Amino acid sequence: MNSDTPRPVPPAGRPWRGLAPGTRVVVRRRLAAAESAAARADRRGGVWTDVIGFVLTVSDDGLRVRTDPRPGRGEPQELWIPAGLITSAKPIPRRPERHG
């Protein structure tokens, strides 16, 4: 998509619907009740988490993302993020390549 091509406008309340497969994104999602309870028990707190990865599929029901782990933090995972847990989603630039 070049800069002259307008981006699709996602429907209100569905911030991920305008994302194209292959786009690197950050998705803020609400933790499920069990995840939130575990986070509080571990004193990590919070009801939110961010997922950074690449869009695989987009639907009204949610978003499938392949995580973009940092080196030394394991293999990529495919995650299904249900619509009801997504608070925001936006494209981010690809990680810079390191040379040397």
C-alpha cells in the first residue's frame, strides 16, 4: 500500500479490523479472569497485557497473531485474541536489523 492509498477505516469499537495480515502490531488486551488472578498472586498486578506480533487473520470475532519474541525469549507462538478482550490494536514498525 503506497502513501496515496487510503487505509481502510475499521468499524467503531473494532480497532483491529483495519489491520492487514502480515502487519507488525501491538495489541492491548484485557487479561482473562484466571490470568488476572494469577498476575495479582505473583504481584505482577494488572488486568492488561500487550502482545507484539504479526497479524495472521482478522475477523469480527478477534485477531490471530504470531508473536514477535525478542532474541533469547523462546519461539514465536500463535495467539487467538478474542474480540471482547481487545482494547486497542495498532501497526508498529518492523524491528530494526542488527548488524555485526
